[in-house]
Amino acid sequence: MRPARWLALGSLLALAGLLEGRLVGEEEAGFGECDRFFYAGTPPAGLAAEAHVKICQRFEGAERFATLYSLRDRIPVYSAFRAARPAAAGAEPRWLVEPQIDDPTSHLEEVIAEADAITSVNSLGSKQALSTDYQDSEYQTGQLYPFSLSSDLQVATFALTNAAPMSPSFRQRWYRNLNSLMERALSPQCAGGEDLYIVTGAVPSERKLKDRVAVPASVWLAACCAAPGGGWAMGFVQHARDGDVIEDVMVGELEKLLPFKPRLFQGNCGGTEQDTERMKKILEVVNQVQDEERAVQTKEGARPLSSTKGPASAPTPEPAEERRSFLGKVMSFLATPVIRLFQLLYYVAVGILKNVMWVLWFLTKQVFNGVESCLYRLGSATMSYFLAIGEELASIPWKVLKVVVKIIRAILRILCCLLKAVCRVLGIPVRVLVDVATFPMHTIGAAPIVCKDIAVGLGGAISLLFDAAFGTMGSLFQVIFSICKRIGYRVTFDNSGEL
């Protein structure tokens, strides 16, 4: 058993010497890997107690079933398992113990034989029951999860944490009733048991074996069928009193009968969606099982009486004067059929009355369930309606605030746009005034530049006149020079020819 498998209900006092190790509250994680043995993966709620320890029963490396164990009473509060097809062969009764209940520091990870634990587990039996607690008593170890219902490894069901003291007759009736209910009523009405979740428990009494192990006042069974479209939930109680037969009850009624008033199945195993037709068939089989149990008890009660008769108790012959007369024999012969007829009518009337009362009870229960369902739906619809109205009313201030914020943002945007337009309009005359104001300064500042430009222009014009005059005169002198040069050349040529 690994440390992760241990989940206790509440914190245990160290000074009291209770279980140490990994312990958490019930509102936290359930049984770890063994949550799959519970409907919707949710263990029964409302069984919080300091002395209750959650155990994921492991054997040979696999999870077999889950147990909530009472360290105070040393019996299981309940064991949970998945219904399956029973195995053909029985298991050898070899009782096992959980090492880490008594020795949290033990390295052993799962149940071991009690004989092997004596030498390997410290303080063995300080917090759990042992086989020696049952010796020299009128009680036997009775399994809440019987080995006859296990198609898995049956040895795992012989853990002493799965057992409680039962008288031989009570244990025999418990096993017989469980087998009959499982084979004839529960599994056939739930797809062969594939979707069937079973929780079996014990209610402790004030009596204890050797002042250590509590004797159950009653044992109970709760079944939840999670088959799609055909689910149901049923409960059964069997008291330890002799002559009592197993009783069928609704799961809600069973929860009220148990200590702490727990919630066995989440959502009551489907609630109003349960298949009443299948439940009716289950109740028919339960009535048959109850009648068979009464018949068996009647035979068992009559058997000791017949077996005690011996030669010493043989009837003695009656005196002759006390013998019946011939007329008495005739009257007895004639009255016997009438008596038998009245007995038959009595049994028929009792059977009819019983069936009528059962039908009336069933119809009344269905009517109450229907009314309860209607009231629940009406209440749920009303609550949903008022919740929706409340949500809308609660959201009105927020929505109004959002609208107000949007309006303020729109107003601010409009004011910003108006301010920009005013600034742009007011910006035109301001610029004109600035330009007019700065015109004289710009004019005075430009006077030197203008005068300079005028002077440069006048200088250029005079220079141009001088250039034109001198150019013209130079051109004239050059023309004259050219003409004179031509005339002089010709005179010289002519004179040379004459020579």
C-alpha cells in the first residue's frame, strides 16, 4: 500500500497515537486510484471523522476495492466495489492485514498475510482487528465485500479491514442474500452488472469483542446502476436480530438510517431519471428472496425440534377410555377439508392483502416521488428564474455606467473638434496681424539691400556704356587700319612690277 493510498478524514492527533502518514480531509481527494469503484468517481460524502481512514485495497500490484475503515471500532464503515460476474471457484480463507495502519513507516505497499506481518510490522493490531480478536467468541469474520461476489482475485477480499464480527447464522444469511440479490435482481437489471456500483457497510453497536472490535447492529447495501437510459438506485438493510429478513429501502431512506446521514451517491445516482420499471422488477425479486429467507428460517427453526425427538420423547399410548370415539373420528374426517379450505382462504386473503398493501405503498411512494420531483423542478425553475432576474438587475448599474462613460467620451470628442475648429479660425487674423506688424521691420531691413542692388545696377550700366564706347571706337580704328593696310599693299605690288 503506497503512501498515496492513505487519505483520512480530518487531522489525527499525534498524542493519541493515531495513524500517521499521508492524511487529508474528506473534502479533498478521494481514494486515489480506487475512485473508479465509486459512481461518478465520487466517494460517499458526510462521513468525516478523525478515526476514519480511506484505504485503496491493493493486492499483487493492482487495486481491488476501496474501504473506509474505522480505527475506533476496528471494522469497516463501508467497502465499495464494482459488481461483476462471480468466480466459479472459492478462495482459500487466508486473512490479510494492512501494514501501514499500525506502522506508517512500513515499506510494505499492500496487504500481507497476518502470519507474515507479525515479524515485519511494528505494533501490529494497535489500530486494526486481528484474527485473535475473534477466537473463543461466538462471532466469525464476516466480509462486507464477500469473496463469492468477486470475479477478481478473491484473496484480496479476505483483508481484516473488510471484515466485521457476525454470528454464524447472520453471516450465512448475509452471504446468501447478497448472492441472491446480485445474481437474480441487481446484475440482470443493469446490463449484467457492467455499470453497477455497490457500497456495503456496517453500523456498529455498543457491544465489542474483547473491548476492541465493535459488533455490527446491522449491515447495509446500496446499489447504483449507471446504465445509459436505464439507471436506478436501491438500498437494503439487514439487522443482526434473529428472524429479521433483509429489507429493501430507497437510497434516500437508507441515508437517513445511517450514522452521519451521508450522501452515498452523487446526485442520488441519476435522481429523477431513474428507471422505475426496472426498480419494480427488482422489488419483485426482493420479495421472492424475502419469502425464501423466511422459509429457510422456518425450516432451520423446526429442524432442532425434530432432531431432539428420541425414544425417550416418543408419544405414550393413551388409555382406552381417553381414545376418540368413532363419531369423533367421523367429525374430524369431515371437518378437515373445511379447515384446510379456511386455511387456504386465509393464506390467499393474507397474500392478497399483502400485495395490495405493497401496491398501495409503492403507488404512494411513486406519488410522493413524483410530487417531490415536480416540487424540485418547480423550485429549480423558480430559482433559475430569480437568479436570471437578479443577474440582469445586478448588471443594470454596470450597463448604465458603460453608457454614461460612452456619452462622456462622445461629448469630449465633440468639444475637442470644436476647439480645433475655433483655433484654426482664430489662427488666420492672428497671422495677418503678425505679418502687418512685422512689415515695417522687414521693409527697413530690406532698404540697404535694395540700395546696394541699385548701386550695383548703376555701376553695371556705366560700365556697359564705357565698354560700348570703347568697343565701338576700337572697331572703327580696326576697320580703318584694315582698309589702310589693303591700300598700301596694292601700291607696293604695282611698283614692283614695273621694275
